[in-house]
Amino acid sequence: MKQLLSSITILFFVLIAFGSDESKKTNSTNSSTSTGNSSSGTNQSQRITPCYGTENCISAVRLNFRNTGKQILGEQYLGRGKFGISFLDPNRGEAYNADVSTDCNCIVTNVYVSVMR
């Protein structure tokens, strides 16, 4: 009886150990598959190129300045959707420089303003 119980106990531990190894193999396969998917997702997002505005977006940039009551003194297209704008704020009586970024739909995405010196 003791021998039968010992055999069953050993068999039980062997099955647990075997099941544990299978579980590790399955988990490592799943994690490598999910890692593969996430890296391909990263590759897909890296393939998406940003869209920049062209010189034709100047009318949208001008409209934004007019809507704020500023008077444009000078403008230049700098490339990759960026415009250099010099403008006057009549309320303050000061001149400023602005770097304005646009996307391919001529939507202003960023404006950096500094005092003209």
C-alpha cells in the first residue's frame, strides 16, 4: 500500500512538473507572438509620415492673425509647414516674431512667439 501511494505521489509530481513546463512553453510562445505584434505595430506607426502645410497655407495663417487683431509686417515660408511671421500688436505697441506650424490641411498646429529685438 505504501508503495502504491508513493508511486501515485511521484506520478502526481511528474505530471505537475510536466504541466508546468508546457505552461511555460505556451506562455513563452504567446509572449513572443505578442511581442512580434507590438513591434510590427511600432513599425506601422513609424511608417506614417507627418503631413506638413505648403506655401498655400499662408492664407490660413493670415486669417488667424487677423482674427486676433494683429497686423502682419512680414511673412516667409520656411519649409515643412513652417512660416516665419513678423507682426505688430497694436494694443501693446510692440512687434513680435512668430514661428507658425501648419499641417497638410492648413490647420495651425503650433505657434511660438518671441519679442522682436
